[in-house]
Amino acid sequence: MDAIECATRYRDQQDVDLRYMAIRELCNGPRNSQGRVQQLCELHQQPGALEVVTHDVILRSVTDRQIVRSVVERELLGELGDECVSYVVSQLVGELVGGGGVQEQEEQRRQEEVILKYLNSVLHSGAVGAAAALALDGVRGGAGNGDAFESCYRATNVAEKDIARYVEYMCHVSSAGTLWYSVLNGLCSSGNVVSSELATKVYGLCSEAPLNGQSQAYAAFIGAVRNIRGSVLTALFIACTNVGVLEAVAQARPLKLCSSYRAVANRWISGELDPHSARGFRLIAHIGKLFNRDSDEDMAVVKAIMQLCAVELKEQTASVLHVEDTEVSCSVSNTYEMGEVGEDDWVISDEGDMIVSDEDTVIISNEIEAANIAVSVMDALSSLPLEDLNEMVQEAITALPEILLVRLRPHLLSLSAKYTKLLDYVIATFGEVDPLALHLLTPEQVAAVAVSSEHPDHAFLTLRSDPQLCALHGAIIGQTASHKPIDTELLQQWQNRREASKQYLDATLQLLTTMLSQDVVSLKDHQWCIDTLAWIGQEFPFYRKPVLQLLIPMLKPPKRFVKIIQVGNMKQKEDGSTYIRASVVSTLCGWLRDERSTWDYSDIRNLAYYLRYPLRDLPLKRLTLQLMHTIIDRFGGFLALRDYPTIHETLQLIQNKYPEDTEGIAAHFHGIVNSI
């Protein structure tokens, strides 16, 4: 029996059991290769079938018995093909908005709930997944993650007018619950909201969301602004009073705030945006990456933020120390005789002491809150484009109580990799450093960390006398300085001594720096340098920062390898280092695609500039275009925001040279530009 026959049978039956069987038959047809009911997936391909099933089954079942509604919600709607979603959503929204009439208020609320459940199921990629999306609500403290929630939904073709109808109706609903916001999230995940007025209405709804609906609400707003330029939303963001909404947008789509981040930060500094909460500092942590170190105006704001970070750390330290000083612990007999508390108020501590449960709860709660705020402060400091921390922040960090240091340990280790003035304190406090800081350590710091044989980096950091390595280093440098060809045997000996030690890596980088700075190094020796840099970066990812500083400039062909050859009456350049630069491009592309790899923006900007050189060489076209696409995909927004002339000039070069091959890259970049 086909879909239309099943729908007609359902419509014409008076007996609920027979109606149930008709829907079961509709949902139990042959399945396709994806395990979905084929006739439901292809409903839009059968003339009139989608309309009949929607009106005669889905809409009619809204007022049917629970046993029927359950099958429609959990099976039928989830099995519909993606091409059917927009039509079904439009009809359900119309039913929701057009409901009411003379029916009782209680009956109207019941029907609204059924329609909302139907919408949630059809918008989601599956009924089970829809329930899971609802269960996720509230996770992460309502911070929201638009991409995570948008990936659950399939509202691609839902029309903006249907979203607007739903939003308008929801604006008049008192006490909208989680289900309302889950559907709103599903609708907005379509990315079809292009009206800033509609996005503003969505913001109004999100600001009123109950606690258990905030994550869905924030994700809905993130979806609503996805395809609206950040500059168009500037007034909304500047006037926004909901820190949760701002934090969610700053986390999921920070570039939407590129025109308003400074104003938002100033409002936070002035105390308008909950400056003394973990959420407030998380907001700063997310927008901190937008500040430009080259802008005096930005850096003035950054320094004010840094001062507030120091003040907050001191306040949380004082708060924890105050609670510890006033902690109450006394014996049962003394307190009970005083009549201050009853026996029901006592609990046994791990040490066997009797303590007052309410007092202990207050102490623990205070410490947790202080730790959460301190963690957010660390994240904020880490995101700011500072050369180093000022003395006030350093003093606040070094004064942190031990009870907070337990929670802050990974954050302080990470922070010290960026701000080297903290390294001595971190080493003295924890006896270790973040791997990304290993290449920055002085010999004294290395000795301090390597003192423990149980330390995970003990073997890597251990310094030992190695006269042969020193002799090799001197011999190679000597030949380089005397402008003589380097003995191949010496380079092979150096390579044979490869080991996982800071001592060897630092010596190798020093050697490579010297060799690459000389104009007399042969093509073969140049190849050895590039291969060695690639080995270090691949085997020791935490050493990529110093490697990149040497590797990226190698995209430019050294003049000594470029020869002019005569071809008939024409002169032509021939670059002997082309295949070497191809390996550089390939290596950089692989590292960029590694999502676990962290890149400083300065390296990205440097790379975007040097790309113009391999783009001129036809043999490097394919690899270089791949690298260009990867750069724009990961960092295009920040390049457009901070270094548009550089990236635009590079794009112009490749478009002029390879117009047909670069249409996609150019369109992708301009799409990013238009979104901010």
C-alpha cells in the first residue's frame, strides 16, 4: 500500500486501533540503503503524496489519541526525507499560529505542545536525536555552542517567513519552556535568517529564556545571526545587556563582534556586563583574540582589562583566605550543649571530625566559585595580545592560595608558555612547564625542571656534556663561515646523532639558522636544512614556533639558486630550489590542517605574505592553492579583519595567474568578508 492509500485509510477510519495500524503500515515500508523508510524519504517525488500525508495524517493526528501521536512524532516525522522538511514545517507553523478559535485554553496549550513536539522531530535529523538535543539543554552552564546544535538539525530549506511567523507567535507566549526554544533553535539553524529585525526579535526571546532553556536559546540566536553581517548587528551587540548571549556569540562566531568588540569590552570594564563573574571573564576570553596589538586604541582597552584581571584575582584570593580563617569546626558536645545546632545538622568529615554541614557547604561553594572565576581570568589573560604581563598581574598570580593552584595548574602552565615572566614562578610552584614553553627555557630553568627524575620531560631536558656534538657544530659553522662547501659527512654525522632532547634540538636550530642565513650554502645543503626543519616540526610539534620562523621565509626562492637561461631569443629564469619549496609548502599545509596544532597569528600573517612567491611558479600551483585554501578556511576571518590589504593582494595575484582555478577560493574569502 503506497503513502496516499495509507493516509486515506487513516483519514477515513473511526476506530483508533485501525488508525494506528494505518500509520504503522505507512512507517514500516521497505527501507533504503541508509535504513530509512524509502517511501517516506521519497515522499516529495510522489505527486501529491507529501501534501496528502501532511494534511490527512500529520495535522489530523494533532488531536488524535496519544498512541497515534507517539508514532507520528517518533517514527513518521523522523523518517521524512530532508526535501520534505520545509513544507511540513510551514504547515505545522501555520497550524500553530492559526490555532485557538473557540477551543478552551487548556486544549489549545495541549495542541501547542503536540505541534512543538512534531516540529522538533521533523527539524531534527531523527526523532531519537531530537530527544537527545533536548536532554543536552543546560550543558556547559548555558554558554551555548551554535555549531554543535546546528549540526543536529536539518532545516536548510525552511523559509524565513515561516521562522518569522513562529518567532512572532512565540513573542506572545508567556513562560515559554525548553521545547519552544528547541524548536526555535532548529528553525534558526537553517541559516535563512537575513533580516536584522528578525534577529533582534530572536535576541529578545533568548534574553527571556528560562535557565533550563538558555543553551538552546543562545544556539538559536547564533544560528539567527549566521548570515547577517556583524557590522549590521553592531547596534544590537553594543546595547545587549545579556552577558550569556554575548558570550555564546563570542565563542561560536567571534567575528560577528568585529565592529563592536571594543565597545562591548568598555561596557564590561565600566561594570555594565557582570565584570565580577566567571561568565563575564569568559566573554572577555572569547573577544580577546579580536584585539589588535598594532592598534593604540585596542591596547588601551587591553591594559584596562589586564588591570581588572589583577584586581579580580586578588579579590578571589582574599575571599578564599577569609573563609579559611573563619572555618568552623568544633566537637559535638560543646556545640550541642550550647544549643546552637541540632544533631541533624552534623555530618562526619573524612578525618572523623564532626562539622556543621551548612558551614562546610558554604566554604566549599565559595572555593568552587573562586576557582571558576580565577580560571576564567586566566583564559582572559591568555587571549589578550600582550607582550607580557605587568607587575600587578604577576603579583596577583604569585599570591594565589594553594587551594586555588590545584585547579589553576593547567591554566598557569599554559599561560607561562605565552608570558615568559611567569616561567620561574611556575617552575618553582609545580616543577614543570607547558611543552610549548620548552624551547623558551634558559639553562637555569632547564636545570630546575629536570631535577626530578620522575618528571615526564626529564630525559628530554637533561643536560649532559657532549664534546663530539660541540666539535661537529664548530666544524660545520667553520666551513659555512669560510664560504667553503660543507662536508657531506659532517652533516650526515649530525643527522645520525638525532635524539629527543632539548639540547640537540636547540643546537640543531642554531646550526640551521646560521646555515640558512649564508648565501654560499649549496642546493644540497639547503635541502638538508629544510628536511631537518620538517623533521623537528613533525616529531616535536611543541617546537613548531621556532621552526616556522625559519621555514616560512624559505617559500621565497634564494637568488643563488635562480639562473637565467637563453631559450632562442628569449631569456628564462630557472629556479633550482623549486622542488625544495614544494616540500616546504606540503609541510606547512599538513601542519595547518592539524587542528591540534596552535598557530600564532604573526606566523599566519607572515605565511599569507610569503605565499605570493610559490604562487608564481606553475609546478607549485596545486600545492600552493591547497595551502591558500587551508589558510583562508582556518584564519580567513582574522586576516580579513586585521590584514585585508595583504591577503587581498595575494588573492589578486593568484586570480590573475590562475583565474579558473581560484574562483572557489576567492568566493570563500569574500563570503567570510561579507559575514563580518
